[in-house]
Amino acid sequence: MDVGTVTVSTEDRPQTGVQRSARETTHSAAMEASLKAREAKPAPDRKRARNLSEDKRFKIFSGTANRALTEEIGRHIGVPVGECKIQRFADGEVYFQLLENVRGVDVFVVQPTCYPVDQHLVELLVMIDALKRASAARITVVVPYYGYARQDRKDRPRVAISAKLIADLLTTAGANRALFVDLHAAQIQGFFNIPVDHLFASPVLVSYFRELNLPSLTVVSPDAGGVERARFFAQKVGAPLAIVDKRRIDMNVAEIMHVVGDVNGKTCLIIDDMIDTAGTLVKTVDALYDAGAAAVYACASHAVLSGPAVERIAASRLVEVVVTNTIPLREAAQKLPKIKVLSIAGLLGAAIESIHMETSVSTLFT
């Protein structure tokens, strides 16, 4: 006779009084917990501190290239500059140490790669690496002036595309995001595999020249490559546009061909992204006066002012040269009355705050 297997469920088994009591107690506890859950109010969403200095997840650090600008940015957004130690060995090797905790922090490092370019660049790379190894949540490099930006393409045989190389170095070091001001060529943004925010100093410069209210103003682009920048500026100040036909024959050496546009009797404003040796600038000024210009002003985002630049500007017929503080001025340039410096700390501070709060940066230009 075969033996069958019989499966008996819990419901089929007879229950004792103790078991029934236990089940009723459990059911009653579950109902009570459910009622409490319904009556409980949902937890409020966490909001960021209105004052960024109260937000412990946000810090800003500075290299040695332009600490004054970093401190001014910090004052605008209410965040003190983070404490760190930057020293150099006898042979020039850089040493960097963070003096405060950055674990899980949204960190911004402000460092233009201005003169001496290589020294400040390596300093920035070492700072990024230290922050990455200290477990910063996100590292944003704020580079008001991007060195090597002029080497963005192969314009001659067997030359390096150094702008791309620097982008790779910053990314490899550990940067998660980048913020630049007036890149020499906008396509440099495409060299990065991380998010890039590209600011323009034009809002600061436009405000200044609107207040000057210069008569018969004409905006001038010193070369074909800067036409887009000059056209944007001309639209903002409501002025016509002229272009100088320039041919570069060597590094820092350019030959002026002729002026395209009517500048006779006009007040001309030359717009450029940087002034390096000022050789091109002075030749452009001479070409405009030869074409009948009544007065010539100039403005640029980056006052590189290498070599004889200050002496050339002083000896030129320029009325005034307006620059921003992306790069600290040399002592000789500070003493020259023709050179006026406008601060972009407020613009950079607003951009940094927008990045941290994850709001739109483009609204700064609308």
C-alpha cells in the first residue's frame, strides 16, 4: 500500500487559545503602527543655507597667482578663503597641503595660469590632486585666464595643440568641472570631457562704457577672429562695427593691412580678449588714426602685458585702456594712468554660487 504525503496549511490546523491571542496582539500592533504613520507629517525637504558661509558643504581655495581676486570673490558670496599651505623647495618644486577638512565638500579652486604660466599651472594641478585625495565631493577649477589658449589648432606643420594638452592635464588631475573667462577660442570648451562654463567679461565692460557715453562710438575688432566678440559688444552699446584686417607674420608680430568700416571722425573702441605685448594694439591704434578716427580707446579681459607692453601703451595715442582683474597687474602697469582695472569678482562669485546651487549660469548674461 502506497504511503501518500499530506500537506497541512496553518489555517487547517486547529489553533490553541495561546496562538489566537498572539495573532490578535500582533494584528493590533500593526494597526496602531499604520494609524501613527498616517497621522505623522512628512519630513521637510532639506534646503541649502541662504548664506553660503553657513553651508558646510561649500569651500573656496586659492593658489598664489591671484589671491586678491579670490578673496574679493569670497567677500561677494560670504565664504572665507580656505586655509592651505603652499611652499616651494629650493629647486622650485611646489608643495601643497590642505589645512582643513574637505571630505564630501563642493570645492572651488581659483587660479589663473598667468605669468609664470608653467609654475602656476603645475601649482593648480598639485592642488587638484590634493583635494581629490582628501575626498572632496566635487572639484571645480576656476581659471579666469587660461594659459596656452592661443595654441588651439595646428596652424603650422609639426606643432602641438597645447590647449588640448592642458585640458587633459586638468581632467586627469581630478577636476570635475571647469569655469573660464573669455577663452581665446570658444572651441576650447570641446577639448574637455567634463562640464565647462564659459563666462564673458563683457557685462562688466559694457556697463563701464555705457556710463562713459562716448560720442559717435564705433566698436572695432582688431582681427577677423574677434568679430563675434566685437559684434556682441557693439549690439550691447548700440554702436556700429568696424574690422581691422590683420595678418600675423610671427608670434607676437602682426602687420596691419587696412580698416574695414567707417571710422572717420568717430570715437573708436578696440575690443580684444587679451593684451600681451601690445604690439598689435598699438599698430591698430595707428591704423585707426590714419583712417581719421577722432579718439581711440581699448578694452580687454586679460591684461597679460608681457615685455614692453606697458611702455608701448604709455607711448601710444590711446586715450584709455580698460582691463579686468583676471590677471594681477605688474607694478609698472599699476602706475600708468592710462590703464584702468575693473573687477569681475562679482561676476565670478555669482557664477560660482549658481554652480554650487545648481541653477542656470547663462542667466548672468541675459
